[in-house]
Amino acid sequence: MRLSLLIFLFFTSIISTAQELNYNALLLRKELTENANAVVRLDQVEIEVLSQQMMTVKTKQVITVLNRLGDRHARTGMGYDSDKKIKDIQVRVYDAMGNEIEKIKKKDFKDVNAADGFSLYNDYRHLYYDYTPVNYPYTLVFESEYETPDTGTIPSWFFLNGFLVSVEKSRYSITYANANLKPTIIEKNLVNIDFDIEETNNSITYTANSIKAIKRESMSPSFKKICPRLMTRIKNFHYKGFDASVDSWKDLGTWVDEKLLSGRDELSPQTVTKAKSLVDGVQDDLEKAKIIYKYVQDNTRYISVQIGIGGLQPIAAVEVDRVKYGDCKGLSNYTKALLKEVGVTSYYAVVQAGGDKVDFEDDFADLAQGNHVILAIPYNDRYYWVDCTSQILPFGYVGSFTDDRKVMIVKPEGGEIVTTTAYLNENNYQSITSSYELKPNGSIVGETKLMTKGSRYNSHFRLEEETEEEIVKKIKSRWSSINNLTVANYNFDNNKKEVVFNENVSLSASNYASLSGNRILFTANAFNNRNVVPDRYRNRKLPFEIQRGYLDEDDSVIKLPEGYVVEALPSAKKIENEFGVYTVDFDYNEAKNTVSYKRSFFLKKGFYPKEKYNAYRDFRKEVASTDNAQIVLLKK
């Protein structure tokens, strides 16, 4: 009996040691460490939908972090609220050899208010452990289990955590109590990965192995557009105290309107009177909307809280009116309530905001899509979109944060997928008109007038809010190709009605031109010469995307120094292909001793296969080379 016990302990020790060796970073296969800052050894989730009003989620992630850039992929916390109960959470840390060096239990985690001290969302908190690595590589094991009655947001699944992260094994499993709770799962970008699906009467399991890291490439589409992932929803769900049965966006919009928004647009009699007085005598609904929007901008402030905090349900309008601040949901609902009181219709709109355009799925209605709320105001057969979180954006301008993407607007008759305002191609316009004088010593002095519209407006108009020091710094950065630049004067005109930003800048720069004996050499294109040439790849892996496109038009008059004539002038040129059109022209007026320079560059929006990347790069190289073409002056 004693011998049997010793044999049992011996084999238990071997098994334990073998399990520890799995965390040995030295055993990682080369194909997983290539282009990787971290390697996910195991990433698994087990979801159990016990009923329409109860779900449990167990997760386990084992990740070997190879360097400090991989730290952000090591999960060490999770959020929760009154509806999401964390039953267990723990972290274990192993060194490079696979030896356990730290074990953190639930009691060791910090428990903080996720709303950063604001009172609107006191029930939403974040449980986390702030682990600081000492050496690399290290392996971190994160395990958690929680339960929630909110079955309206089934966790989706990403088989990769991001760029420069590989995965050894990924497993997504969902079980459901009965056929009414069977999930709908759509697959995205799984063509190039090795995965298996196992389905039983009450469960679906996806398993994938050995997924190599994806290296971000110049002009790569957003990670979400190309990464392998799953989206999951169930038809009959429960969310924030309400049951729902949703087949379509129409159903979902009706449910959000009736359950989450109903009754939350009430305002005090004093506020209603104030709103009506603001638009007294105004008949046009769009003008009323502009007045109310300005009132909200001037009298409220935004607090940065993600849409998941507090769910999709906004804080009541009367409460936002009282405290004068709110998140995107609260401020949008508040503005909607004010508009209603002055007879203007508007719709709550949920959007996936960010620099990368991400659309809602047309045929997959679920609450997990979207991270921001704006308003849609119908007028003369179009929608005007307003972001109620901004105190400076012009009415009807959404910029690059929410432009040109499919969103859900919530109407009493149901939800609808609509595309927001698109700023595309020539709508994203920049014009630079300049006149400058070239001195015999190679310096220049002159004036520029710059006008921007569309998404280009978005990157310029905030200048007027900056300090003088910051303004000068940004102007110098914009024209960084001009050495020794001095900004003598500037003034701005922000035309919010037309959404156009105008800048007038007086400037000078020493040593702009090169002196060579009796000659002066200089580049005519002084103010739009960024020379952007995409990176070169011997074997590109990813498609590339031009998200918006734009049109630049430049017109310069250059006064040449007395005693010099033009010896060499670049030729006019036109380049036209599927990516855009570039034209440039030079005109020497000997009588006035000036050179006129005209340039136009039109870049088209597009999503292109990797095979066309070299052709696009050649196009940009030719544009950059022509932009750098020099005028040669000869002393008489």
C-alpha cells in the first residue's frame, strides 16, 4: 500500500512538472515567436446560458510575454456591476523557465470605481491587479468566472488578441439549456486559420491551433476588419431588467425604445420653459436644432465613460440637466429630450466610433455592437448627425470619429441601419494659396492662406483653442520640411456654418534654398511637401486601404531674387491611375521675375488587394519625386 502511494506521488509529480513545463518560454516554437511580442499559449472561454435570465462565463488565458511591448496583452482584471457577479478571479505568474513566482487571489485585487469618481455610475467597478514585470519573458495565467442575468451581450471571440501576438491554442465553447436559447454565430475571416467545430444537441465549440502573429503593415486595414473572430447572439435574451425576443434590427430598435429609453426624456417645467424660450419665433426645425445643440454645448460637459458602463440605457434627462454633465448616452438622450420639447424629431443612434471605420452587421442585430451614441436629426430627406459630447464641433459635423459607417438609429417603429455622413475623396479638401519671396541668401519670406473642409477640417479647426506656443509648434510641425521656420503672425477664421477653417500665416525661413556658386536651387512646393512614400515590403501579407481619400490644390507665386534668371524649370506633369490623379505646372514670367506653381493631388478612397500595393507605392514615389523637383536660378 505504501509502495502504491509512492508510485502515485511520483507520477503526480511528473504530471505536475509536465504541466509546469508548458509555461517554459524556451519551449515555444519558432513560428509562434516570429513577429510576436507575446504568445497566447491558451485562450479559452466557456459560456453557459442556463436560462434567458442567467449566464455563467469562465475564462482562462495563458500568455507568455516576450518583451515590454507585449505587456498590454497580459490580462489582469475585469469590470463588473450590480448585474455581473465575479465568483472567482486569480492570476499566476511564471518566470522564463516555467517556475511559479507569484500567485494573486481575488482578495489581492484592487477594486475601484470605473467611473473615476463621478456619481452617475457608482455601481460599475473594475477589479484588477497591477502587475509589474521584473524580467522577460514571463508567463501570466489569468482565470475568472462570473455570472450575470444579462444574456443580451454574449461574449464574442477573437482568435487573435491584436497585431504582433500569436496563439498556440484558442477555444470558444457555448452551451445552452434548450433550443430557445441556441445561439446564432457568424464567422469572420476564418479562411486562413486551422479550426474545428464540434456541435452537440446543446453546445457549440470552436478550437483553433497555431495561429501566427500578424504584423501590421503600412496602410493595413483595421485589425477588426481582418482578424479571425466570432460574433454570437441569442434571440431570446434578458438585459438590464428586461426580457426581449429579437430577430432583426427593427425588433432591437423597438425594444430599446420601449424598454431602455421610454420615460427617460422627462424634463423639469423650468427647463422646458427655457428650451422653448430659446427658439421663440423660430419656425424652421433645423434652426431650432442648431440653437438647442449650442445650448447643450454651452451648458454641459462630457465625462468619458464607455458605452458598456451602465449598459445602453442612458441616465434620465432630468438628472443630466441637474448635474450638467453626462456620458455619450446621457448627453444624447438629454439633447433628444430638449429637441422633443421644441417640436423637433431626433433619433438615438448607436455607432462604433473611432479612427477606423467599423460597420454594424446588416443581418446580425445584437447589443454588443457599438461603443458610442450620437443623434440623428431628420430634415428634408436626409439626416443631420450631431455628437452631443463635443463642446466645439459644429452642428451636423461628425468628423473622422463617426463618419461613413453603418449605425443603428432607434425609432418608435423599430431600429434601422443607416450610414452616417461620408467625407470622401474631393469632399476632404485642402487649398493652399501662397506668395513668397526668395532672397539671394536662400531665405524666404511670405504669406500662406490655407483652407480645409471635410475630414481635413477636423485636423485643423482645434488650432484656435490652443495657446500661442502650441499653435506655433503645430504650424512648424506641419511644415517640418522647411528648416529654420519662423512664424511671424497668424489668424484663423472658423466658419462653423459652412464647416470650413481658414488660416492665414506670415512666415520666414533662413537657408531654404541651396547656394552653389552662381546658382540657387530650391523646391517650389514649400507648403505641401510631406513626401509620404509607403514602406517597402518584399513579401506583403495584407491588403491595404485608403479610408477616405482627399483633394489638395496648391497655388504659389514665387518672387525671384533680383539679378537671377531661371536656368532650369521642371516640366509640367500629369499622373493618372486607379489610385488618383496628380498634376503639376510651372510658369516663368520673365518680365515680373516670378514663377507660378500649381499643383493638384487627388487620392481616391479604396480597399485594394496586396498585389496592387507595389503599384500604389510606385505612384506615391513618383508624386514625391515630382514634389521635390528643383528650380535652378543662375546669377546674371
